[in-house]
Amino acid sequence: MTQQVDPMTVECSRLPSPGSTPPPKSKLWSRLLSVAVVAATVAVSGTVAYRELWVQPSEGKEESDASGNGSEFTVYDQFDAARGSALDSSKWSYDTGRTGWGNNEKQDYTDSTDNSAQDGSGNLDISALDTAGGYTSARVTTKDKFEFTYGRVEARIKMPAGQGLHPAFWLLGTDIDSVGWPIAGEIDVIETLNAADNYHSGIHAPQADSLNSQKSGTSGIPVEPLSEDFHTYWVERSPDKVVTGMDETVLSTITPADLTGGDEYWVFDKPFYLLFNVAVAGDWPGPTTAQTKFPATMSVDWVRYRTD
């Protein structure tokens, strides 16, 4: 789920170019930590601030078991309140607004229970609606409520299907507001488009000389559309490794070796928070049609975690 490009973005010319001879790692870290963060919109054109963009990965921590077996999980939320109840504000926040969200999407994200509420049967329903004022939906997050660096997070989800729909379960680095995207990093646990007969899973990382991300991950076709039933989608994070999966199947295993520039652009050994949303139309997956059914609902049965 590509994050909307933040007004504060990295000055590309001071990042190492792929064809250049890299300096020693210690010197490169020093240079990266002093990269200027500049305003990329007209409203703040010319404003310059200097920030630490990312820190060196932690060392000496053992990798956790990517299978998820033999470990005890904590339930973050199982959505067992009455039908129509709002989410627990101690656990959940909302991203709101009609801004295109980096993909020319058409929905207006709200914090209304019309778009995100508990269904009375143990699920969170995130619903995209076609209203007189346009499409509305919800983007529900754990920002400032829950974050993790190493461990495993799982969510049991049933996806919506329909032309122009783009539901996702994903993560962003908690420093997104200070360093911008893609420097904060993005992990897409699961995304599906249109008929939900496809899956996409992987990461977005910074790259040299660009305000866009470099991507590593996988796409494929499930045995049945992801709208047919609930599936458990998960991400397992350990030092220098991100693994994503569905049920008992590993979808992607990504390490610094999968990135151009290697560990100099690996920003995934730090805290991330969770996001769940249903986007409508835009560049990816394309427009809706008269056959797209609304409400289009992503149902989340539970979210649980194990931190290492």
C-alpha cells in the first residue's frame, strides 16, 4: 500500500548513486545521518531541516522462528463489542481525509462508525461506501498505540472484492512524520486488487537518487479469491529479515541482499505500526464500474502479536 509522499522528503543528490563506488560503511552512515530533509511541496518550498534519517541496525539479537509455532501470542483486539460500536480508542487511531493518498485514490477516509465499526459477531468491519458526496472508507491504524520491532503480528481477515477496490494490511515506520516516505519504510503484509484473485506482499525501501521507493516482494494467484473466506496474514520480523505469509504459507522472505545498495538502505530494524484500510479506485487498481458492489467490507476477526 504505497504511502502518500510526505511533504518532507530526502534530498536525492546527497544519497549514494548505484554506479558510484561506496565509501566505507562507517563513513556512509555518517553521511546518511546528515542528509537534508527538504520540502517537496509548493507550500513549504525552500524550507530545509536536518534530521537523522535512520539509525544503524541493532546487533546481537537472535532471529525468531518464522513459523510462529511454539510461541505464545497476545491478542491485541478481537472486536467483541456490540454491533455498531466504535473501536477502542486506546488501541486504534484513524488517518482521515480526501487527498489521493499518493495513488490518486477517490475515497475520503473518515473516523465514522459508518466506515469502521464492530459487527457484533466478533469482527471489525472496514467498509467503503458509495455516497452522494463520493466514496468514503476507513484507514485504521495503531499509530502511537502499538508498535513493534522484532516478533510476529497476525490478523485474520476476509477481503472484499470488486473492480476498483484495494484492501490492505500493512505497516509503516513510526518515524514517518519526521523523515517521510519511503525513508520510514513500508511493509505490505497483504494487498489484493479488484476481484481479490491475486495477492501482493513485500516491502518499500529508500533508494539512491530518488524520491520513490525500491520494492522487493512477491505477487501471485491464491487457490481461491481472498474474498471467499477468512485467512490469517502475518509478518515475522527479526534482525535483517522480514518474512510475510498467509496461513501456513510463506509469501516473501526479504533481507538487505534483496535491495540495491544492500544494508545501507535497510530501514526495517526499528519500530513499525499497523494499518488496515480499503482504498477505492486510483492509479492502482483502476476505476470502479457500475458492477462494483458497495458497501465493500474488509472484515478483521482478530489481531494478535508476539514480540521478541
